[in-house]
Amino acid sequence: MGQPNPVAVLDKAVAILRAVAAEPATLAELVERTGLPRATAHRLAVALEGHRLVRRTPVGAWAPGPALAELGRGIADLAELAGRHLVTLRDTSGESAQFYVRDGASRVCVAAAERAHGLRDTVPVGARLPLTAGSAAHALLAFAPAEEVTPLLPSASFTARTLLDVRRRGWAHSIAEREPGVASLSAPVRDSAGAVLGAVSISGPVERLGRRPAPEVVGAVLEAAGAISRAVR
């Protein structure tokens, strides 16, 4: 018998977490809300309970666990930290700056520093964008496992070769992938183990950022990503 697909198992675990997000659920309600077999739902709920991602209520139902709140605070802290460095990056580069984290097949803007005047690319905090276009998507996917990246490539505006180039040089650049006339430049932020936590990005009109970004602009993005990475270690 083959080994379980880890991505499929993760999808089922996420389904359990979503099922209890709004209100606690008994095992029967978990099965109904997720469509999972009873044994699978029970096994995953118990495993998630062991990691404190779900908890048992006094009546035995499953509810969101304390670790979820801790993870949420971690994202909030990271967003606050990134926001301070985005202001410097915006002022240095002259372009709007953003910080994205990955959420499944999407990327979410959790911090931003907008250019105050003139033509600019505005991405509001909380915006959810696909992982199939834009340099931030390149930066987030370039270091991800192949089994997570391959399913996205048929609908992506970039190729596997694009991601290989990002891995080699450490930064990403895109032109008109997400929106006509907009260019962007991104770099990954990493934790102490080297895992990618998110991506720092600047975006603006192609006429200003150019089809080949200037070395000083690339350096500013890499410096911002490096500063955030060092601060979280």
C-alpha cells in the first residue's frame, strides 16, 4: 500500500479547522461539514488536538485551540515588523511596498506602505491575490516543494524556469503579470531555519521600475527582506 499523500492529508486537516472555526462541532457534525469519513475525521481531530490547534469543549465537541490564536498573533507581529521596514523601502525606492504571506494557493497582503504622490500601484492590506501571477508569487513559490508548485503552473503567468532563476539569484521580477502596465520586484523573507515566511515586494508603473530593474532598486528590496529576516531570528 502506498504512502498517504501529505498534501491531501493537509487539505483534510484544514477542512477540520475550517469546520470548527464558526462554532464547535461534534464528531457527527465534523463528518457532515467536511464530508470526510468518520474514522478520518476523528483521527485528524485528535492529531490536531495534540498540537493544540483544536480543543475539546466541556460537552466533548471540538473547537478552535489556543495554538491558532498564537499563530494569528505571530502573523500580526510579523506584519507589524515588516511594516516598519516597508516604509524605509518605499522611501528608498520611491515605489509602493508590500509584504505578502502565502495562504494555500493565494497570497495575502498583510502590510503595505503606499507611495504618497503620483502614479502608484495600490494593494490594500488584506487583499488576496492568486499565486499564479506577480513577482511576489515567484518569490513565495520558488522555494516551495515541487508537489505544491506543479499544480499551479498550467494556469500561471510564469514557468518552472522562472522559479529556477529566482532560486538562483534570490529575487524575482515581473512585468504586467498581475495588471497591465505594472512591474514588481520581490524577495523572500526567511526564518532561522531558512523557511520562507513571506515576500517583500515593490510595485509601480513599468515606465518607472523599468523592464530591467536598476541594481540599486534590487539592492533595496534585498536589504529590506534581509532586515526582516534578521529581526525574526
